[in-house]
Amino acid sequence: MIAEKITDIKKFMSEFLIKSAFDEFLVNEITITTFNTFNITGYIKKDYYSKEEYEELGSPTLSEWRTLKPLCYEIIKGKKTPHSFKIILSLSLTQIEQFIKTNNIDFPIDNVDGLFLNIKYENNELTLITGTSLKIFTMDKSLEKEFDKYISNFISTLT
């Protein structure tokens, strides 16, 4: 786990809310506090769709950031900055598999519960915190270290 403090908040928020750098991340949870507190879970309500529509979407469990980004942008934009927000993103199973393969990590995909990026804004500070969730206990931190490095490099290209 690493925590990265973002110094150029305006530039990062442009990348996050307007551009496409984060679009393929999945959304686990969103809490935005402005004049009200808005809570959004990224979990898709399967029964909202017909069977065919759901299958056409690829039978996802979580929404991609690109889907919820316009709604979040509408809540956040304005003359005043939000009081706070916390957005929890994660990689899809396919992205995790690719990540493990690309980085030559000897770690079974079945043991990975998720790779997360927590984006937190509070008291005029923006912090990104990585998280790794495993289904087993292990002393092997190779996956966590590589994910931390990946996110750190990813963020440095944006700011």
C-alpha cells in the first residue's frame, strides 16, 4: 500500500473527470459531499436489464468509471469545491490477469480478490491510496509491490 498526495489537484481532476485515463477502472463505491452527501455503489443491478441487454454488456458486476464519471462531474462541478469525496476504483479480473502476466508475477489469479485505488479529497488535500485484497494469507508481497509501482508510474504520467 502506498499513499500519494497530489499537489496539482486541478490538473489531476481534469484527467479524472474530463479525460479518459481512468475510464476502464471499475467503480466500487463513491461518496461525494457538497450541499448534500451523494452515495453511489458501482454494483450493477442485473434485474434492471433484460437478459439479452445484460449479456450484451458482458454480464458485468461493477460499472466502469466512464459510465459514472458524467454523473460525478455534474455533482462536483460548480463555483465551490466539494466538501469531500471518496472514490474507490478497482481493476477488472481481466485487467488483473493481464497485470500479473505482464509483470511476470508468480501469483495465482484465483487468490486475488482485488486491486484497488482509493481517491480521497478532504480539507483541500487529494490523496491516492492503493490497496490489495487477497483471498489467502501470504507473506509474498510481489503483487502488492508491483501494483504500487504501477499506480505510482500511472499517476506520474498524469500530473
